[in-house]
Amino acid sequence: MKNILAIGGSNSKKSINTVFATHIAQRITNANVTTVKWDELVLPLYSPDLEAESGIPAEAEAFKKMILESDGIVLSLAEHNGLPTAAFKNLWDWTSRIEQKFWADKPMFLASTSPGGRGGVGALGAIKNIISHFGGNVIVDFSLPSFQQNLQDGKIADSELELSLAEKVNQFQQSK
């Protein structure tokens, strides 16, 4: 895979999931990595009425184009109250109005992390259950618990987690 799109599922300026998605993507050999910048994806809250009045926002169209221009996607999901963030869900809603299968069958590395010990598994599980209906082609998934303790100086501190992540990155980059 030559062009990887890294997406952190949070619009926080200090998103640990953006850091983690980029970390994973940069481990892919000889890949150009583009990291989604949420400040360029500011969207109104989706509503059918707004769509009928104003159409699809240019930001959703730009996001769809980024997907199409990639060879693979690393998506790290942030979790709010056990589910993906409202910002990510809103981006999903708008983009799916362009085309339901907007993930375009691109190979995906689905990940999550959080400051706590569950590592965002609620959000990860929720998206894993529906993403194929939207053209998602999940090759591997990985959850990193306790982000601040486990990702230090650009490396995974826990050797078992590091080995598992390295194996998953290898599987992902060999998928296409």
C-alpha cells in the first residue's frame, strides 16, 4: 500500500486516537501517510432537512475524496460513553449521504485507544458490527489500553502489545 489515510475518530485538538492512527500508519513500510485534520472537517449536525435545503457540505465531499485517493485506511476510534464520538458519527452520516458504501472497500486497520484500561473497545465493537454495510473492509483490529502508559516516545511500552501490534501491521500491509 502506497497511500495510507490515518483517521483519529475525535475532533479534539489533542486526540490520542489521531496520534495512534498516525503511529500505526507510519509503521507501514514505504507508505505515504495523510492524517485527517478535523479542523478542515467542521460540519453542521446532520439532518435530512438541512441536506434538502443546502445539499452535502464540501467538507464531506473532501473526506470522501480522501478515502478514494487512499490505498488503505487506518481508523482509530475515540470513545465517548462507550460509543464513537458525535463528531465522527456526524462525519459518517454526511459522507454516507454521498454514497452508502463510502469506505469504498478499502483495506482498513481498525483501532481504538483510550486513557483507561478498556482501550475504546465499546466504540471499536460498535463500528466493527456495521462498517461492512458501508463498504468497510476490515483486515485487522487492535485496541490499545491505557494510552499514556503504553505509547511512550513513539513506542509501545508493553512488549506483548508491541508484538501484537507489529503482527497486525504486517498482516495489514500484506493484504493488498
